[in-house]
Amino acid sequence: MALVLVAALTTAFSVSWLWSNAAAVSPVDVPAGTAGDVKTISPSLPPSPTPTPEGKVIGGLFYTGTLDTMPMMSSAWKSSSDRAGLAAGAGSYLAVHENYDGKADWVSYVGFGSLSKSIPFTNTPAGLKDATIKATTNALVALYDPNVKLIGKATHRPITVAGHQGHELTIKVDVRKPKLPETFSTVMVAVIDRGDGTAVVSVADIAGSTPQWLPVWRTAVSQIEFGD
């Protein structure tokens, strides 16, 4: 504490000395010149645009561009880029059926990011539900295609994460493909208000044969932490 106090007093004294003695310092002459001495660069260099925030996976956590975090599903999942149409998001996947058709793996996917700016958002029960429906539509098109076949009706439920209001939607997707030992996947989407007029989103696309990952995703969503 004594060292900190001495350092603080020294800093204060130094700043005070600079201000009180500034007038006593001899001015430095600036060489005279004309406008012709300096050439104008043409074309002028425009300022660099602000980089678009990107999501990342670091140390078992998803990070959005605004530094919100959500835990990964487990160490068995591998990190990837966003595939669900999120903003500043990141993703992870788990191979459920490797090389199922001799060409590709069938995977389950989880992503976390910010709500797309193209989706209107208001922090009301109706606003959260509407934003979740639109985020789910974006995810289904991104993960499957615009003609994706759905099974049954979506289920909805309000959620709360760390005091922040949110909404969760669950829907089943028909995934019948040759040589694929699956008939459906479950897509779950949660939109949670950040408290600043924006929202975060988590998307899960889980193979129907592995329902044990659904409560794991819900637990991960419940552990979302919000950046400043």
C-alpha cells in the first residue's frame, strides 16, 4: 500500500510540475514553410472500414462479436464457422454418421451468435417470439434449403437466462436420405435479450437418434453470459 501511495503522489507531483512549468519552457521554433512544400497525395487514402465482428470458439466457449459466451456441448464437439445465418457467430459439430453415403458425414450442429440485423427485435414476449421464428427460418434455410420439410408443429416456451428474457422454439425436420439411418433431426433455437436493444441466438440441429444432446444444449443456453 505504501508503494502504491508513493507512486500515486509521484504521479500527481509530476503532472502538477508539468502544468505549472509549461509556460517557463522555452518555445521551439517551427521552420517556416509554404503550401508548396507539401505535396497532396492524390487520390487520398480513405479510412479503413471497421472490421465486421466475428464469433470464435476459445477454450470450450463460444464467443460472439460482443463477447457474450456460451459453453460448448462437450470436448467431443469440434469448432467450426457459423452455418446458421447468425451475426458474429461461431459453430461446432459432432459427426453422428461418418461417411454415411460414401461421400460425407452426417453431423449434429450447434451455433451461437448475435441476432441478424435484418430481423426486427423488441424485448416483449411477442417480439421475442417473432424474432425466434425468423431466426429459425434463417437457420433452416442455411442448414438445409428453402424447401426443407418440417414434421408437425413448432413448440414454443419463454425462457430466462441470467435475468434476461428469451424465447425457445423447437421443430422437427424430415431428413430422409438414401443410406442415412435417420428419419428426422430436431432443430431448437433460443433468442435472448441482451438488455441493450439487441439479442443473442443459439441454434441446435440434433440428429433424431441422439436426443441425449437436447438437454445438454438447454443447459448450455442456461449458462450464457453477456458481455459489456
